Amino acid sequence: MLIIHYFCFGFKSQNRTYNSRVENMYVIFNVSPFHKNIARAIPKAPKFYFYDTGQVTGDAGIKLENTVACALQKEIHFREDCFGETGKLYHLRNKDRKEVDFCVTANGIPKLMVEVKWKDENLSSNFDIFGKFFKHVKMVQVTKELRREKTYPNGAEVRIAHSWLANLNISLD
């Protein structure tokens, strides 16, 4: 386990071959950065998540992010297999290091942005930053410890993690 963690999350550029082998064994999966310009997206580092969430080490927030990544990836694969919809999971990051954890696309067009927080009732300001570039994209902040769910005037939602994951249904059409 420690070896996989080191190689997957350590020096990514030196371990591409190893990472692809571990991906092919369905131990981890890659979430690349989304960018319309492919040349600019290539040097940006991808994020790796474990299929087996029990293998994740770290604090509860990291484990929750990995769980959400698995749920999104699983839903994308389900919709592709059952309905023929084409989707892909990305993350968003700009040069100022502002980031949204996940971006689900359909045919290369962003449809859903998801930010994962352990205990934050306030909407992430990163939705405003990326929302300017991607109009009509659903924005959801998934939070583990939340007293009350909220919907904001811009359409962004703050949802309790367990209920949002239990009812996850991404339409990619």
C-alpha cells in the first residue's frame, strides 16, 4: 500500500509507466485537469484516486473526496454502459491555484462542477471563478457535516454528502 501511495502521489512525471500499470489493474484511476487547450492541459498534473476507498490514507476530508470521485466515476461508467452517454471526469484548476475538485463533462462540454468539503456551510468562492467560463453548469458543494442544505440564487447548491451520493444521477445528454 505504501509503495502504491508513494509512486502514485510522489513524482508523477517519473512514474507514468508505473501509474498506467496500476491503473490497468484497477487499483487507481486518473482524473485529469479539464482545459479546452490540450497543449496547456498536458503539463498539469492529474489527480489519482483509489477504487478501493479502504486503501485511502489521510484525514476524513481526503477519504470523502476519494469516495465522491469513485461515485462520480461509477455513475459515468453506468450511464455510458446503459444509455450510451459519453462522459468524462476531470478536475478544474487555474494558474492561480484555484480549484474545483470535479468537473463532469458530456461530449467535452462541462455539465457539473462538484466541490467536496468536510465541514463548510459557505459556498466555495471557486464556483464563481469557474462559473464565469462555464455558463449553465450545475454547481454542487458536497459537505459531510452540514446542518441545513442550501440553494443559492446563482443555482449553486450545498448538499449533505450521504444524501447527495445516495441519490446521485448525472444526466449526460
